[in-house]
Amino acid sequence: MEQQHTIGKAVSITGVGLHTGNRSTLTFLPAPPNSGIVFRRVDLPNRPEVKADIDNVVDISRGTTIQKGEARVHTTEHVLAAIAGLMIDNVMIELDANEPPVIDGSAMPFVQTLKAAGFVEQDSPRDYLIIEKPIAYSDEKRGIDIIAFPSDEFRITFLVDY
């Protein structure tokens, strides 16, 4: 079984948010095993945190917005895509505004920034989700349908209908 990973050092990236237009600096920090991916709003009192978790998704109208209490983070998908693609399990993401910078509109600037931090193997096994039978989720109120099927290869088909 593979071990979990975090990054080797703090690294930052600065720019303007796509939807809010707010200037922001996002700083990736190493995080302990089993902590997951957590955003910390350093611009708010008490530096509240919101974990990147489906239960914290509050809006998907023009991007993925997560929130816990007063900590809201807009347009998280490019940051999270970079983290997932690099197979980073644990990272703290400090943000000094309510939206990460868009940079060039892709995940690549975040990938490059994270690569500059280096990667550290941690002393805890990586936990994998294995889908053994079809799983379906539907939320009529929010217009969401998700279906996952077992597969021997990684495959995603995604449809967004605005």
C-alpha cells in the first residue's frame, strides 16, 4: 500500500480571483498525516478553516464554493485538481481573500508551485476508495445527479448543464 504525501515547504502564488476580482495570495503549507486538504482564511478573525469535503460544498453555480461557518472559499476546483493530480493527501492552504487567484485559468500554475515545494512521504498509508458496485446520489433541490461505476481503469465522464 502506498503512503500519504504532503509538500516539503511553504510556497505561495498571487493573483486575482476569477469571479470576485479580489487580489489574493494562496500559500500551500505541509500538513500532518490524515489531515486532508484544508483551506484557512487568514484574512478573517480567528483564521477559520474549511476542509475540502463534499459536505462543505455550498454552491456550484459558476465554480465550486466550499464553506464552514464564516469561512467561504470560491472557485476551488483548479487548486484541488492540481493537488489531486499530484497525489498530495495532506496540505494546508492559507488564503488571504475569499477566492484563489485564477492566474491563467488552468491548474498548471498550482501544479508548478506545488512541484517547487517538493513532496514528502508520510508515515501513514494512503486510503483508497474502491467502488465495488454502482453508487448513485441525487439532490433534486440542487439539481445534482452523480453516478459512480466500478472500473479497472481510471475514467471520468462529467456533464455540467447550466
